Amino acid sequence: MIAWFARNAVAANLLMFALLGGGGYALWKNIPTEVFPDFELDAIEIGVEYRGATPAETEESIVIKIEEAIQDLVGIEKITSSSSEGHGALTVQVAKGYEARELLDDIKNRVDSINTFPDNTEKPVLRVAARKSAVITVVLAGNLVERELRQLAELVRDDLTQIPGITQAEVGAVRPYEIAIEVSEETLRRHGLTLNAVSRAVSRSSIDLPAGSIRSRSGEILLRSKGQAYVKEDFERIVLMTRDDGTRLTIGDLAIVKDGFEEMPLHAEFNGERSVLITVYRVGDQNAITLAESVKDYMAKQQGELPAGVSIGYWEDRSRIVKGRLNSLLSSARWGALLVIVVLALFLRPSIAFWVFLGLPISMLGAIALMPAMGTTFNIFSLFGFILVIGIVVDDAIVTGENIFKHLEKNDDATAAAIEGTHEVATPVIFGVLTTMVAFIPLMMIEGNRGRIFAQIPIVVIPVLLFSLVESKLILPAHLKHLATGKKDRATLNPLMKFQRFFADGLEWFVRNVYGPLLGVATRHRYVTISIFLGGAILIGGLIGGSHVRFVYFPRIASETATARLAMPLGTHEDITATHVERIAAAAFNLREKYRDPASGKNIIQDIMSVSGGSGITRSRPGGGGGRSGVSNLGEVSFKLIAAEDRPEGLEVDSRALVNEWRDLIGPISGAKELSFRAEIGRGGDPIDIELAGPDFDQLSDASSRVKEKLGEYAGVFDIMDTFQDGKPEIKLKVKPEAELLGLTQVDLATQARQAFFGAQAQRIQRGRDDIRVMVRYPKDERESLAALENMHIRTPEGTEVPFSSVAEAEMGRSFSTIRRFDRKRTISVTADIDKESVDVQQVESEMNEFLATIIKDYPGMSYKFSGETLERAESFSTMFSSMIMILFVIYAMLAIPFKSYVQPLIVMSVIPFGLIGAVLGHMIMGYVLSIMSIFGMLALTGVVVNDSLLMVDFVNKRRREGKTIIEAVQTAGGDRFRAIILTSLTTFAGLIPVFFEKSTQAQFLIPLGISVGFGILFATLITLFLVPINYLILEDIRAICKSVWDFELGGKKALPSAEASS
């Protein structure tokens, strides 16, 4: 096939144009652009609303019933749940090998069969957990009242969804609409009414009902009863009662109707002004960059049409991340291409350099053509895969092109030279590419959601390598056959070519006069040389083992957003929380003024957003969701920084340093339960997360206090907190025995108390896009004191009104805040943050493990486990160990097949440890600590680093088959392959150089992967040029000794000579 394509240039060019055209079409038409890859999670979420219920009631009445109903289903790995005020949530983790959607059907059937939920619970909502691809968050801020600002936000949302290419937008940081009908106790008693009667009147009068049709001779006429109330005035006109004299009393006569918002605390500000958020999502094949640009264009046009005092801006533009990665790819491609072409042009020919480099766009566009079929998108991880492979992809073309070049200088027939040159290196090139592809497969085997994200890298890299093999074997020879044969005399060359010949001839001189003699010395004294190599390896290994090179599982990477989250004790009044939030925001504004560039007037802090009454709103997760609103004791403040690469000179301070200064400016907050700060990306879980599980909450609380006290003894451990909080004060109501004589039951008491203080839901109406509850209850001032409960009257079944205190008892207590469960056991988690630059995380975990094993004996039935980052690290290392074994075996097999030897693959693989050493040295040189991404890079390195040694051993075998002695074969192969080995390594390293110096925030945690590959290859190349020939000879020495011993045992008198003797 190689010869056929080399002789048929038309076929080769058509194949080239097909790859270029297919990739170009996919690039233009079919590939979505997003920030993070969009996929369903292996989890099922169940949510049940039980409005007004305490956490304990939610746990007992909702959560436990669902857990017991589904716990025996096959396919469930674990069940976690949380019971909070008015809501129960369960997450079912799907076991490996089971389909989430099939398990969802089974769980839904079990949940639907539960018929003992309380009457006031909403219908359970079940769904497969999925990531929502938020692209940009628009902010409306101004001095309007809450209703006007929300209505304006709804108009903006509707406008945005009318723009072609935008289909999903949501209004956030707002309270839900609610219509409240408030009737005082005095009014109810005066007119002999009950809240239940008012609620029934609403539900019976406010209704639209189809009534069939009249089939007349002229045609069919539909009948419909139309009386649904939608606004305040409609509800005020509803008749409550008609007197004997015919006069009517309406709701407007007896009650106050409020068409407003739910009574929940939530207030958001953007740069000091009340604000509302509109989050725009990417769905389907929509392009994140195009979508964000459309939104910004709309904002620019809309700014002049908004009411006075209202501004429109954006808070988070996630498309900027992927846009920056695309720019990085193009920049890396430009610089990498320039460096690759320069290196190849200097040591080969400019024409060969051009055709070799052409393999880069051909291979990449070929892979891009396959992306729609593989369901892959352009996202920050797949784009990094393209950046990473820039230097690697031309390796096979370099080896092929360099060998063809060598044949062109010796052969007058260019076509024959192209075919022979390609055939000669076909085996090592093909198997070299295959080993590289195999080395990237472990990134597809990482467990968990993070594994699905990292899998984007090999999904891109492997097809690129596959098409590079196609290009170097079928397309490149057809192009190189048109080059001139022979070697021109220097005198006939132009100045530019003379300059190029100087480097090319200089490299050949270096091989003859420096490398050749050094290789000769090394092979003659091979045991001394191998001892030097091993000694160096042991020395560097000692540096690593002696903690001179630190390992941090996931290093802190400064984010462009810093967030402070405040949690006051449960039950704290919203005004107190709001006061503290204002204080935190004021400190952020002070920071913004301090870090202002005097020359340009720019602030390093661009925008500041604060929320009182919620958490997780200003800094949403990449997958969407995760925020809480309407909680009076929670608040947060976030500020956004200028991108790291765009910060003015003199203002290069990062977000972590700003957070430390911010923390000092705020100082301690009196009574705060928690005040935590976050300014990093890529955080999978808390560095320390200890989960205690047991039957007794008092014991769990005591144990968690001891754990927190122990963690507090470590310097560098901070933000220590647990998930247990004392809940709100609670009044437990109980019917007195004498009240039962009046026919009152506990249900009557609970129902009437609920209607009065929480409210009776008369109906739910659909007004536009909003689902609005209509609630009937006491006025707010009658729900704000214990006296209102004492003044309440309870209605007996006969309609008699009796004072609350005469028929009911009230016992004071305290509820839980949130009850968390893991696999049907109550749990409390103790979490903490760590200064990873100064504290050994593994040592802290080891000591805490010993401490926990000791104290757990004091609490029967209690257990503990490490979760968060610790669990993630353990799972990753388990995966990596099995992956490394798999890689080594597959690489060994792929080397043993072409060599037809069980031993020679070990010569090739002997450079792997030295490649890993080079990766470690690279981190030391670049000032990076080893991390999980470094390890992933080392896994990929194992397949790349063997390519040069594979090439070397293959040529030694060829020379031996030609009749050369072992020494001659080794030294000849070293000289013949020196240029190809050096060029492949230099181009790989050169292609990664732009990655090393990338400044963008999102690129920081991927740089260690590039360092591992780049420096590992560079170091291993130097080793390959000497170690592989030496190991080849040592292997022959061992083989000769074994043969001699074998012959001696058989009584033979003649032994095979050593490597020197055979030379």
C-alpha cells in the first residue's frame, strides 16, 4: 500500500483533501463549543417538598420511607440524603455497569408505590443528575423596587430567548411570586369564619372549567366556565359569604390580599445596587462563544433603552474560558509550528520541513472530522488535548521524512527512495504510534465524574495520532518523491541554503566526531556507564523520597473569582445577616479602591456581588445548581478579578493574596457559625473531610467536637467546620386529654395551626411562565410572637371556638438544622481546609486516622471514613496503579511482536524510568510541585518515550541481519538514528514550550501534564542515545554467559564469545 500511494500521487492527494475537507466541514458546521463537556452523571436525584415541616418530620415522613423502599434494588451503589426544613433530597449513586435511566424507572416505580406520605407533601421529583451548561450570567442592577426589577428581568429573559441560537435562560436571585390572603383572628371570629372556609371559597370560585359543548344545527358550540382569578383585584372580588339581607362580603372586605413575593429573605446587590440575574444556558449543538457574543451584542443595544438608573452587565462569562483555550491552541500551533519548521529546516531541507509539518493540520483536521461521530465537543479539555499533541503528532512524519531524505541523498530514483525510506522505518514507526496511543488510554479509565472530563484528552489525542500514521505512510512519501535527489555542492547553493547546510553538516560532524567516539567509549566501558546512569537515578529518587520534591494531589490554583460565605446560627434574623454581609462587601470595596492602577484607572477587582439570604448564588458550579436561597442565616460576597494575563504591571497580585487581605480587613464576626473564603478552581472536595456515621446525634455531635478540636492543633489547617448545627427553636403542640371530649384530634390541632402560621394553600395558578401559590393565613404581625399562638382559637367539629391554651399544650424545644444520612445512617461531616504549600496533607490524615480509631471506641455503633479529596485521591491512585500495569504489559506486547523476542522489549522499556526522572526534574526546573496531573502526564509519557529506543533497537537488528558485528551494528545504528531521535524530541519539546508559559487561569492545572511529557522526552532522549546501545550489549553479554553455562552443563567444550569477542 505504501508503494501504491507513493506511485499514485492523485490518490494520496485525494486522501489528503478528504481529511482536510472533512475536518474543515466539521469545524464549520457540526462541532459545538462549550466550556465543560456536557454529560449525564451516574446518579439519580429525588426531591420531595414538604413545606412547613421540620427536618426531623421530613426525615421520618419522607426520606426514610423512600430509602427503605429502594434500598434493595440492584444497581444502587450508595444512597445519600439530606432532610431540611420543608424539603427532603436523596441522591442515589448508580453502580458501575448499570444504566442510570433503567434504574430510574425501577426507583420511580418503588417511590410511586408509597402511599403513606403526609397529605401536604408535593409529588416526588425524580431525574438523572445532569450538568447544566451555563454560559453567561446577565445582571440587571438599579434603584427600582423588587417587582419592577424582576419584571424588567423577565422582559430581558424573553428578549434573549428570541435571539437565534439562544433557547434557555433563567431569572435568578429573585423571590418566587406568591399571592397571600391574610385574615386576622379577630375578623374570623367576628364573622364566624375559618381559614379553611376562606381557602375553600377561593378554590371553588377561582376556576376555569370546561362544560362540554352544544351540538346545534348550525354547528358545535363549546361551553366553558371562566372565573379563574389571576391578580389581586380578581381575588378581592371573590365572595366569602352572603347575609340574609342579600348583602355579600368579599375577600377584599375582610382580608388583605398581597400580590407579591414569598415571605423569604433574599436580597442581591451588584456593585452596591439591587440586582437580578439572568443566566443563559447552552443546549444541544449551540456554540458557547457565539451565544455569549450574541448576549453581549444585545446588552450593548439594550443599555440605552433601559429605565433611568438601571444598568445591564454580566457577572460570569464562561465562554471566555473556552475562547481563551482556543486562542491558546492557535498561539501554541503558531509558535509550535514555527519552532518545528525551524528545527526541521535547519537540519533537513526546508522543503522536507514543509511537507513534514503539513502532517500537523492534516492529522488534526482528520481527528476533527471524527469528533461529531464520537460525540466530542470543543471544550477546555479537548482543546488542551490538541495543544498537547502538537509536538508529538509529527514524530512519525519526522522519522519517515528523515529516512527518505537520507535515501534521497544516496539514490537517483526519488520514487524508489521514498518507498524504501518509508518501508525501512515502517515497523518501528507504526508500533511507536500504537504504544503512544495506548499510553493515553488510562486517562479514559479514571473513575468518577472527573474521569469523564479528563477522558476528553485521549478522545482527541488518539485519533490525531492515528491520522498522523496514515499521513506519514500514505501521503508524505507521495510528496517527498518530487524532491531533488543527491546532495548539491555547497558552492552552488544560495546564502540561505548555505546557512541551512551549515547546521545540517554541523549535526553530521557532531555525530561523527563527538557522539560516535563517546558512544564507543561508553560501549567499551558499558558496566561503568550503566553504573553512572543507575547512580544518577538513585540520587534523584532519593531527592523525591526525601521530600525535596513535594507531591500535592491537587495544588491550589488561584481563581479569578473570590468568595466569602457567611453562616450565622439558624434562626438569626435576616437583618442581622444583612448587616454582616454589608460589612464584608464594604471590605471588598476598600480592596478595589486600594488595587487601582494609577496610570489607567483600572481596578484589579472588576465587579462585586453580594447576597443576603442565600449561598452559592454568586459563584455557581460549572454544572449548574448548588445554590440555596431564602435562608435568613446565610449570606455571601464575591468579587471578580481581571484575567491573570491582562492585569496591569504592578498589580500582579493573585486572588489568594487578596483573600488573605480581605479576611484581615473583615476581622472576626460576632456570633458567626462559619465564615469561609474560596479563591481557587478545580476543587473536587475539601482537603479534609471526615464523615462520622452513627445512630445517636448527641454522640455524633460530641465526636465531631473532639475531631474539630484535634484539627485545630495543626498549624496551616483552617476553616474547620462541621455539618451539624442546632436548629431553630421549636414548639411541639399536643392536644390535651379534655379536648378529646370536644371531638378535637391531633390532626385538627396541627391543621389549624399550620393554616394560621404557615398558611393553607388555596390553589396554584399559572400566570405567564410562573407557577404561583395562593396562600391563606394570618397577617404577618399575628405570626411574629408567641402571644399570637396563645390568642388563637381552635374550632371544634361542631364549630365551637375554644381558646388554644384550653385544648392544647405547647412544649419548647429545638429542631435540627439539616439531617444528613449515608446508606441509611445519620452522619455528620467535619471538614477543613489546608495550606497545601506548607502542610503535609498525608501526614495530617495519617495522624487523624490514628486519633479517630482511638476515640471511636467511646461511641458504640459509630463508624468513620475519609471522604472528599482523600477519597478521590485513593480512587485515582487505585486506577493509576492498574492502568500502569496495563500500559506496561501492552507496550511490552507491542514491542515483542515486531522484535519476535521476549527480551529485547526490556531494552526499549529501560528508558521509561529515566523518562519519569526527567519529568520530575522538569517540575523542579519549572518550579511546580508534583500533582495528579503530573502523574497522568507520566502515564502518557511511558508510551511516547519508548519510540526513540524502539527505533534504535530496530536499526541495530537490521544492521546485524546485514552481517555486521554487534559493536558495529550498535555504533552504526546510533549514528544513523541520531538525527531522527534528536529531531523528534526537539520538536515534541518545542511544541509544548508555549504550554509551559501559559498564563491563563484555566490552563494552570493542565501545565504539569505538559511538563511531564515535554521534559520526560527531552531527558529520555539523552539517555536513549547511550543507554539503549549499552543495554543491548549487556543483554548480549548475559545471553552469551547463559549459553556458555548451558553448553557446559550439557558437556560442551565450546562457549559462545562475548559481545567484544564477536566484534
